[in-house]
Amino acid sequence: SLGSLQALLKDFRWQHLEMTNCDFDKFPALKLRSLKKFVFTDNKDVSTFTKTELPSLQYLDLKRNHLSFKSCCSHTDFGTTNLKH
């Protein structure tokens, strides 16, 4: 039932982050330089995408959301050139 990211440690070197069935109103604007895997699934109240800065991101899972994209899923949308999945 996470509804905000205020408690998320920004100085911690996150490698893997999963947010499943949370209470977000919008896609989280993440700026995590070390994050390699991000899973954001089953978040039905989120409909718009927010640009993020995840330069190390390699794996992204956005299934079972109600997200709408103007253009999907360019590496520039996530601030990475490492995206593989």
C-alpha cells in the first residue's frame, strides 16, 4: 500500500526495485543512478508516464498497469542506453 516515495533512501545504491499493487496517483519520477531492474506492475490507478533518470537500467517490467504513452519505450524516456528487457 505504498503511496509515495518519500521514505525511499536516495543515497542507497538500489540495484533492484519492485513496486506492485501500490497506491500511486502517477508514475514515480525516479532518479536512481544504480538501479538495474525496475518492476512496476498491477498499479491500476496510474495512467500517465513520468520521465525518469535511470542510467543503469537494464530490465523494465510495466505489465498490468493502465499507463498510456505518447511514444513508448525509448531509452531516452528512462534516461538509459542499457535497456535490454
